[in-house]
Amino acid sequence: MISNEFYSQENHGPYELYSLGDFELEDGGEIPDCKLAYNTFGELNKAKDNAIIIPTWFSGTSKDYEAYIGEDRALNPNKYFIIIINQIGNGLSSSPHNSPDLMSMSDFPNVRIGDDVRAQHQLITDKYGIKEIALVVGGSMGAQQTFEWAVRYPDMVKRAAPIAGTAKNTQHDFLFTETLIEAITSDPGWKSGNYQSNTEIAEGLKRHANIWAVMGLSTEFYKQEKWELFGVDTLDEFITGFLQPFFQMMDPNALLTMAWKWQRGDVSRNTNGNLEEALGRIKAKMFIMPIDEDMFFPPRDCEAEQKMIPGSELKVVHSIAGHFGLFGGEGSYYHDQIDKHLNELLAIPVPDKVI
């Protein structure tokens, strides 16, 4: 176990921790006293049918979604009980750097998207007694978890909105993520995952950030020099003043844990590899929401899956920032689109709750 102040309450709070006990994993083994970090907004109503679940994306925490929530937003805490749950391995929930000996650093086990969703299900059912979810919504790896929720718990999830993500990861994304992994593990300071500080892998994390700079944004973002969306004035400031320091603060093993999980995201694991059968299980009303300039999850990949989901609709979100549009740097231009689609989705009647 090592310390990393990046994941502190000061930087990513407020968040609470919920202990799942000894949590068994799909690939074998368990995480003793597995903890989920989460944050809530609003109150659960008496019928317990106003819950919205938001899973986190790669490298992100519950803090990143605060901009999506507000009284003037679709995710309105005056109407809904909103629970943002940090995925296992993201630095706040149980992760390599904050776990006890025999489970820490290089000894942290492989975790899958299905493990995250089962853990989240345990949290909301054991702690809150929730049996019906009004909406599951998440971006990127949060979208992977959203799909998993809809497939794994079809009677529980009434609506779902995966943003900028797919139900089954593509070979293209697998290879891309492999370069992110190699950028970190090729740094001599990584020491097979047994370093003493994230600063020892500064060069590897810098290379990791540079790869994101290529694929995380659109070519049009660079053509139009839209650095101001990230609060800087030049390309150099965007790369060396924002993106590289951003990733260099993070724990390398946390990034690797999430990357391994991202690569293998696949809801068809629930149906012996049959993706059409898995997506055909979904009973939720779904809006599939790709970002038009996203080079990871382009609309055509998302549309191919959307056509397999009964009653679903494709709602393309426009953002010159590509995948990094999720950060909301375009302000109301981006968030108004998200709110429009989510308001429409939340207004659609759904079947009565399952008792």
C-alpha cells in the first residue's frame, strides 16, 4: 500500500466508502473487504423508484460527473436520487495502491466490468433496498458498465443511456489500450508494478498522456486550435501544462487495472459469446449516445449495436473535442445536448416495478 494525495477527499470528494465484504471475482480470487467509493445527490423516495446510477469512466472519479448534475439539468437531485459509483481500481474504490498487503500493487487481481456491476448492485440493494433503477447513464467505461447493467439486470433497469461507449470492445480499442499499457510498463521505474511512488513512472505516464493527446481529441479540434476548451491558450500548454501533469498525478497500477478491464468489456460474456442474444435481453428503454468525432467509439460502431437492442434509439452527440467531449469543456453546447436526450428518455413511461 502506498499513499497518493491525488485521490484524497480534497481533490475528489466528497465521497463515502461502502464495504462489500470479501468480494469474489469472475476471473477467480477475491478482494478482501472490497470497498466502493460513491457520492449521492438528492433523496430516495418512499417507492424507491427514483434512483439514477452513474458509473465512472477510465481514469475518472465521481467528481467528474458533478457538472452533469443540477436543478436545471436532466439529472435533477430535486427529482432523483443520484448515485455516482467509482469503479473498482479507479483509485478511490479498492485499488492496487490503497489495498492491504497480499492484495496491493502487483498483487491486485484482474477485475472485469461484470465485477463492477455486481458490486454496484450489491451496494444499492444492501444499503438502500433499491429494486428498480429509473436510469443508468455513464460515459466511456461508464457506458460499458451501463450496457452491463441493462443486460445483467434487465428487469431492474428501466432506462439506460450509454454515452461514448460500446457493449463489446472492438479490436481497434483493444490495440489502442495496449499502447496505453505499454507506455507505462516500459518505464524502468514501473518495477513490475512495485514502485514506491507514482513519480517514479513520470516518463511512462507522460507517454501515456501523449497517446491520449493523439486519440482522445478529434483532428478538427487541432485544426481549429480549440485549446481554450481546457483552459489554456496554446498547444504546448495543452500538452505539457494540462494533459501530461493530469495523468502524471495518477497511480499507474490503477490505470493498468482499468485498462485491462476496458480491453475486455463484453456483455456477450453473459450469453456464451452471442452479442445479439445478450443485447436482445435488454428490457430497458435505451438511448445510445455516441459522440460524432469520437475516434474510440465512432457512431457507426455504436449504431451497429443499437440495432440489436429492442426499442432503442440512436442519439448522436456533437463535440469537436471527440472522446474528451465528456469533460464538458464546451459548456452549455455539450451539456444541453445531453440534457435534451436524457430529459426525453426520462419522460418515457416504463412498466411498473418488479416486486
